Amino acid sequence: AIAHSLNDRQCIGKSFELCGPKIYQFRELVEYTARLCGIKKRMTETSKGSAMFLAAILERLPGKILTRDQLKTLTQDCLCEYDFPKIFGVEPKTVESIVPTYLAQSQKPTYLDHLRARAGR
């Protein structure tokens, strides 16, 4: 859809809501991705206050692992009010039909994997 919009004059100066055909909760996406990667860590819930406190610390570390702004974004519902625009000629796909193809490309061990193994992670 983005590539199409670059060459379509009808798209100039307009914005479009682009959503897939299924609604997910963030926890569902994390659990699904972990399952595909073979990660068997247990997830626990935390209060919003504790999460904000942790984000305030993490955003000060190199790499900004998690910021308070990111946390606010993660707690907001992101839903489209309209169907996927027909102008793009694209049929939206589910996460389950796309994500495995991304993860298959990243299954080769990397230097970071080596470092994680040395650190016992």
C-alpha cells in the first residue's frame, strides 16, 4: 500500500488508515512471537505505575529499551474506523500469515545470539 501510494496522484496530501483483518491485544502478539521463536519465558502483568517507573529508568539507559512515550503508545488501542482502502488493490493479511516468513529469515545465529549465549540468556 505504501509503495502504491508513492506513484498514485490520488494519494497526494491524503492519509489512510491501514489495518489488517483481525484485532490483536499486545500480549497476544508477544506470546505468538515468543511461541514461534521457541521462547519459553513466563509473562507476568504489572501495574501501570510500576511499568511507568520501569520505563522512566529504561529510557535513560543506552539504546532506550523502553520509554514512557512508547509505554503510553502500547496501552492505547490502535483500531481502524474504516475498511482497508480499495484504492490500493491489496487484501490485508493476518499476522499469522506474515510473521512466520519474517522470523524464518532471522533464524540464522547472529553475533548478538553468540553474546546472549555467553551471558547465559
